[in-house]
Amino acid sequence: MADYHARGFNAATLGKGRRVWLVIQRGIDKAAYSQKTHNVYIPFDRIISQTDTAEGNNLMHELAHWIQDQEYRMSSAAVSGPKTWWVENNAEVMTMLIDPAYLNVNLTYFVKTPNREERLGLQLSPFAWDS
């Protein structure tokens, strides 16, 4: 949270009355933030270690949602349906600010488009994408 605060996300300030509750829970496969409970849920079988970069980035992404919820109420975004893409995109960008190496993970995971040449979707010619 200190890294987010140092980058100008003032809502990342923790203190009396502003706590992040991390809940270790069975039956979930990845960390998730709930705007209803304001908790970050972490899978029981994946307790975060300092050396597990993938799990650490996942936790940073969910903490970014907590920061978003402190700045403005995410519940209003949740009822917007497909228009909430910007909430996820913003959390991804916030994660990249903390860990610049995550950019490569993001591009290879989220931008991957199935095609015979195994290139990223943004590398393909417009209107020539494989169906």
C-alpha cells in the first residue's frame, strides 16, 4: 500500500478506520476484492510468499480495487455491467506501476488472440483477424 501511496494514490492511506482486511478462504482459486464486504479474499492453498510474483501481482491488483473503492464507491460501477471494463483496466495499470515487469504478463495474457502465427492481437492487421 505504501508503494501505491508513494505514486499518488492518496486513497491507499491506511490508519484508524481505514483498514484492509485480508480473508484467507477455502474454495476460491485466486485473490478477489469484494466491494460489498470491502475485504480482499485470498485462497487458503495459496498463502502469499514474498517470492511468488504471480500471486503477489494478483494481490496488488485486488488491493488496487480496494483503493478504487476508497476513492469512489465501486458498487455504482458494479451495476454498470459490461461498462465496468475500465475498473479492471485501471487495476491492471496500477499493478504495472508497482511492478513494471507485469506489463509483459498483462500483454501476453489479456491481449492474446488465437491465430496461426501466435502473435498478440495488437500485432495483427485490422479486419484480418482469425475467426
